[in-house]
Amino acid sequence: MLRFLAIRLARAAITMFLVLVIAFLTVRLSGTPFQQMYPEGLTPQLQAALEAKYGLDQPLLTQFRVYIGQLAQGDFGRSLHSGEKVLDIYLARMPYTLAIGGMALVIAIAVGLPLGAVAALWRRSPATRLGMGAAFLGYAMPHFVIAIGLILLFGYHWKALPTVGLDTWRHYVLPVVTLSIPMIAGLARFMRASMMDAIAHPHVLTAQSKGLGDGPLVRAHILRNAVLPLTTVIGLEIAGLLNGSIFVEEVFALPGVGRVLVGAVEGRDFPVLQFGLIAYAAIVVAVNLMVDIAYVIADPRVRLEE
């Protein structure tokens, strides 16, 4: 177990270092932020002074060494536009993103897994086939398409729900539904496939031949084998949730982390953009690491195969 953890931790550390290098180089090779800061015009003298002020006149290797030193001290820098601390900017917006993403994840698990299980047990039903077709469509549609459709339907035509901001609980409905629909579809489809694979196992067929009832058979033999692979899928859905939140927050004009990241890209705000990219990558790496550990605890054979 210790060897398994050591290997996974080493891979996670290497991944994060590569993400850090890529994020650092990408934001700097995309251009300077000063054109956005001074849209009325920028003289060569002013640009040189700004580059010297922010250390952008130094070689890339020197800038990277300084940046690593600042990270080691817990200094994530300040926004080039507002002067606020980068960490404070994200901490102020994080509760909104966590609230929307957390509700969407809970709804997706509570709805998607039972739907997939029912679809596997009654797989020949016309209603099941129709539901799986709808799930395939929901999984294939991008978040921004779902968001625009819901805005047109519930906000413009029916005028039933607000479509901008997060002032009341009603403002949360459309963003949460937008994020949860692809996850519900994905979890339902995978749960169905996993259940059908478990049903085909020899020990399940043996239990059926011995006259074991449907209820005990599903609980004791089918669900236990079907749920185990879902740990990986839920981890992937969380990673997809982070990507989807960027589009959803932008479409619904939400004061979340995703919108901060989009604004940093548009304004080339290097410190804000770098921290956002690294933080998103760290969450994905951490989730995958926890999924690996949970999978090993649930099925020790994975450790032996490693």
C-alpha cells in the first residue's frame, strides 16, 4: 500500500510541476497585458517601465525562478489590474462556485445512479430505451447549449426563473440544472453498463439458478459489483464539473471562480490566470488521487496489479 501511494504521489507531483511550467510559459508567450491596461495607447518608454516594474523584462528562466520562490513562500502575487491579492480574489468567489457545483453533483448522483440501475434491470422496456436515448443526448450537449436553451425557455418565453446573478434561491435553479444534466446522463449511462456487466457474471447467474429473489440478488451481488467502478466515473465527472462551471458562470453572469478565470484570460492578468490554472489542475489531480486510493481500499487487487 505504501509503495502504491508513493507512486501515485510522485505522479501527482510531476503532473503539477508540468502544469505549473505550462501555465507559466503559456500566459507569457500569449503577449503582454499592458495593451488591455492602456487601451488608449502605450509608448515604448511606458511599456519598458511597466515591464521592469513587474519583472517581465527579465529572461523567462529568471522569471520562473522568482515565481517558484514566491509560491514556496505562499505568495501568489497581486492582480495587475486591481492590485488585489490573487488568493483573496479567488476566496471571495469560491463559495458561489462550490455551492452551484456541490448541488449539481448531489443531484446528479441522486438521480443518475437510480436511473441507470432501473434502466439495466428493465432494459427491454420502451421507456428505458427512450430514457437512454435522452441520456445520450444530454451527455453529448455542451453546457453552454443547455444553458442558452434553459434561458430561452424559462427566462424569456415563460419568465418563470431569473437568468442572471445569484440573489435568491431561484437564481440557483437554472445554473444547477445546467451543470447537473450532463452528469445525470453520464452517470445513468455508466451505471446501466456497469449493472449489465455485473448481471452477466457467473456467480450472479448461479444465484439466479438457485432461486435467489430479485431484491437480495440485486443488493448482494449486482449492486456491489456495479458500484465499485463508479468511483472513477464520479471523479471524472467532478473534473468535468470544473470545466462546465466556467461556461455556466459566464452565460449566467455568476460571481464565481470561473468568471474570474475568463476575465483573467481576456485581460491577460498573469498572476490571476496562473493561479486559476494551477488551482484547477490541483483539484483535478487531487480528486484523481483520492479516487485511486478509494479504489484500492475497495478492491485490493488493484494494488497487486500495480
